[in-house]
Amino acid sequence: MLEIGAIESANTTEESMLIKLIRRLAGDTSDSFATRLRRKRFSIFESMIVSLPKPVRILDVGGTQLFWENMRFCGADEMRCVILNLLEIKTTLPNFRSIVGDARDMHQINDNEFDVAFSNSVIQFVGPGGYEDQREMAKEIRRVANKFFVQTPYRHFPMEPHYLLPFFQYLPLAAKVWLLTHFKIGWCNNIPNRQTALEIARQVRLLTKKELAELFPHGTITEEKVLGITKSLIVHN
């Protein structure tokens, strides 16, 4: 799993007004356009769990406490949330807990230990093994909870969401590496080290609707659209 912060340099350089605008639209602030979209899709999640006993036991694969705060769904009466990441993250609310683990092998979690397994914009980052790593993550998500809710950007949306360049996802790997080493694009400062740029370029693998259906064969897929174009996919049961 690759977090945005892991590929963003601590050093900042002067940005164009366009990039600043795009980052504001796509960022994690409570008033960003992206957060408003997340709240809209979150209504699907809330409709899924409305009949479940409260507090709902949620496993958030690759998430943060801030996400749930932005969704305004973080009260102790509503839910108990365990957040799984490759590294321990900070939690401040008593009903949140952080654990260290790999989404492809959550051996420390029992079958159906949670009511819902939740993952937002993570499966496209899950590992260097491409689709096979994504298959392992999907299998684990289906194992650890009775229900699941998984969101991921759609491969064929024109604007690649991590690098914020149109059609970046279709470029050959060598072209992606060249751009990453020469320019500040999306959430990345330019990366002088070619090997690092290669590893980052390989870690992002966007999914098609057909692939997501194969990963979650008993799920329902909802398309999230912007201006009539599918931007992301949500699979849930």
C-alpha cells in the first residue's frame, strides 16, 4: 500500500496556479471537492450498515482516523474502527485503534471478525505484484468481514488521480519514469533517483470495472461519475 504522503517530498517548490487548484480540488481537506465526493459515496456505505447492530465493527484497510472525521461518522455509539496500515498511524479517539499489517495477508485477523471491511482508494497501491497482489487483498477483505465496501479510481477516467495528468495511466513505464524524474507532477515532487521513480510508477495500478468484478464476484459495483464520466468504482455487498 502506498500512501500519498510516502511519495510527497518534504521539500516544496513553487507551483503553478493550475496545480495548486487541482491539489485543492483533490486534497483531503474537509472543504475540498474530493471530500464532498467522498461524503456522497459514503451514503452508500451508510445504507449498507443501517440495519447492523451498533456500534458497527469496522476494519479500515489503509485508511486514517481523519477520513472518518471528515465523513462525520466517528462517534463511539456508531462504530468501533481498527485501521490497518503497513506502519502504525496516530489515533486519538477511544473507539479507534491502529494495527500494523499487510492487506494481502491479514493473518492476525480471524475470519468474519468484523462486520464490515472498508477500503478507500487503496487497492490500486497494494503492491509491486500488480493484479495478483490486488487479488490477494480482495480475498483477505472478503475473509475478514461479513460485508465489504471498497472504492478505487477508475482506470479509464481521463485524469489520472495520483499524478494529475490526463491519460498518464496509459503511458509506457519508461515514459512515466522520465516524467517523474524531470517534473513535479500531481502529488510528487520530481524524483531524481530513477530507481525510486521506477518503483513508484510500478506501484500504482488502476482497475477496470471487469477486473473489480472478478476480484469481488458477489459484490455490487456502483459507478461514481463526474460530468457524466465514470471517475471511480465502488464495490460493496
